[in-house]
Amino acid sequence: MRAIGYFRETKRQSLADQSEAFLEFCRLNGYEAAATFFDSKAEGDRPGFRQMMEFVRQQAPHGFLMVVVPDLSSLSAALTEAARRYFQLASLGVPIVSIDTGEDISSYLLNAWTKYRANGNLGDRVKAAMRRKAVKGEALGRPPYGYRVGPNRRLVIVAEEGSIVRYIFRLYLKDDLGIRRIARRLNEESLRTRRDGLWSMVTVRDILRNRAYVGTYSRFGVRVPASHAPLISQEDFQRVQERLDQRRPAAQTRQLTPFLLSGITYCGDCGNKMIGVTRRQKWQRRGDGVMRTAQYRYYQCESRTNRSLCDYHTRRAEELEQSVREALDARTLTAAAAAAQGNGAASARDAEAQIRRLRDKARRLDRRLEQYLDSAASGSMNLEKVRALSVGLAGEQLQIEDKLAESQRQAEQRASETERRRQWEKALGRLRGEWEALPFGDKQDLLRELLDRIVVADDSLQLIPRP
């Protein structure tokens, strides 16, 4: 068994002392000391940990490997980060053991988390207070469409919004309109959401599913019936739920194939994004009666799909992607890019926005990890399931951290317009010369690096380079 040592500088123990303890641990247990990595006591970038992760990725497939640390705090002084680091290592299939006991530190992690939660930090106390308010039926946060917060923090009906809620339920239940057609009807009649926006399938569905409209207040896992005046009868609401459940497609395992141009393709008619759509058809062939099936993939205007607005603008996925490839080969694209890349300010702002998005997503994943650990500490979820979920989550976190590191690297590169220009031309050259050989993810990343958007009209196509 080969062992890797990871140390973090602390006041209690120097890096030299930790390294000596690691070597003694290997000698006593007959392990080969394969490598050591360390970080300073300051939290943050953690280059040593990243180097160790890369080493583990490369070496784990070639033989037995374990990571050895003095204790849980060696991964981080912050408990959530320590948990994240633990499961990131575990996701690569290596055990993480303590120098003192030689045992996996997962038990220390759970014990530490249980004590941490038992202390009742400020966040827990705030949540408890809000839950007590919810039990009383007092409204917390933004009220649902159709209501406002009135006296004693109870929900009170807003007449105009309430009439639209009743109209939505009537269209679905009495007129038998589907969710998409309801959104279209509301938009055609110039009815607007609370924020004066257009209705979509999501907003209509959320209203049809919300129990607040039968007078039930739900928040923080608390459900209080008859807490406020209803807009819909219990019978009608139940009939709507049954119909929604019947129309929901049966759950089935499907291998979803991503679309190459997702996120950068826009409708030339209304300016909204075009989304990838997959349709499967089944029919019986005339003559021999043999059943045939086919799958069709195409890009369709999102306004048409979600709001029943705009016309039926679609392009077959294979044809559109081939047209984009041909347009990339056209030499006019390089000239257009040269004009578009006038200064690096816009590009730098894009990079900063991407970094913010990635950090926000990383924080959301940390909150999910904390929820899993809370479930383990309370006994509502067994350790095997918590570990499986957390290891899967750690894989996502590693991808985010890799993308964040890459985004930060790119942000530094884009500070120099000359470097940005060189990178742009390099990406274009790779797409032109290696289109067939490039992996899907690399090809998609290169397209997004090159293009700000692809504008698709019924009979034309325009590639707009990134500034």
C-alpha cells in the first residue's frame, strides 16, 4: 500500500513535525511513502490540496493508495470545507485515514458535525424562530401570487391577482387547456405576472400546484390548514392535482444527449434563446404493418416552447450544427472578430460574471452537503446513503472548482488584449482543423469561447464573435 501525506501548517504542530509523524506511521505499518503535500495555515487557494488531487487522479488507477492526515482539521479549519475535501478525495476512491489511529476519518467528521449542530449556532436559532412563526400561520418571505401580507402577518387576497388565479384554474379544469396554452392565453390577453412579466409554463404550473390557494400555509416543513382565505375549493384543487399527475409522463430511464449549441443560439425573429428539443415518434408502416420508431433533434425558439409566443421557428440540430461549422470555415469570421475585439473590458466583465456564477453554484452545493450531514447527525438518513450522496456531490464540486480555476486563469489571460486575440485565433484554428476529433465538451467550450451568439433566422445564419 502506498501512502500520501497531506499537512496544513497549524500553531499546534509544524509541517516538519507532521511530516516526521507521517514517515513514522508508514514505517510502523509497512506502507510506502509515495508523496507529501502541504498548505500554509491560511485558508483559501490551497494549491497543495489541488496538487494532491491531481496526483491521486493519476496514481489511483495504478495500485493501492491511501491519504494520511494528522486529523480532520488538516483538511480545513472550517468544518463544511473539511467535509467537502473529505468527500472529494473519497470520490476518487481512496481512503483518508488518521495518523494517530490509522482509521478512516469519516467517523470523526460525523461526530464533529453532530457537536457543531448541537451547539445551536445563530443560523439554527433563526430557522427555529421562523419555524415557530410558520406554525402560527404567519407569512414569511414573499407571498404567493394572488395574496399580500396583511394584519397579523396573515395572507390577504389581492383582488386583481386573485381573479387571474381563479381564471388559470378554470382554464385548466373547465376549458381543458394545457399549461402551455394557458400561458399563451394569458399573454395574448395582456395579463402580466406580479413583476409585469410574461407568463410561462413554469409559472402557470407552479400556481396550479400551490396549496396556498386552498388556504393552506406551508413553510419550513410546516403545513397549517385554513390559515387564510382560499381562492380555490379543495375539491377543484384535488381534481387539478389528479389531472396533472395523469398528464405527467411515466418515469423512465433516458440517456439525455446534450445539444452542442445550447446557450448561445438565439431566434432571429424575437431575440429569445433557442433550446434543444428531442422528439420521438412511433408509427406503423403501411404494407407489412411493422412498427417503426424515430428520434428527431432540433433547436426551437424558447418563446414558442414555454410561452406559445413567436412563430414555429425550428432548425434540425444536425443541419444547424453543420451550417455553423461551415460558417466557421469562412474567412469573413476572422475579420468580424478583429472588429468586435476592440477592447478587453467586456471580455473581462464576462469572465468576472462567470466566476461569480461558479462561486454561487459552489455555495449552493455546500448547502446541500450540509443538509446531508444534518440528516446523518439526526439519524434520518443512514450513513451509507449520506456517503453515496455526498461522494456524488463532491464530484460536482470538483468540476466546479476545476472550472473556477480555469475561469480565473482565463480572466488573467484576457487582461491582455493581445493574449485574448491569440487565444481566440487558436480556438478557431482548433475548431477548423479538429472538428471531427474534438470531444463534445471541448468543442462546446471552444464555441462559447469564440462566439457571443448565433442568430438563426428561417433562411439565414449569423455568427457574432465574442468581443
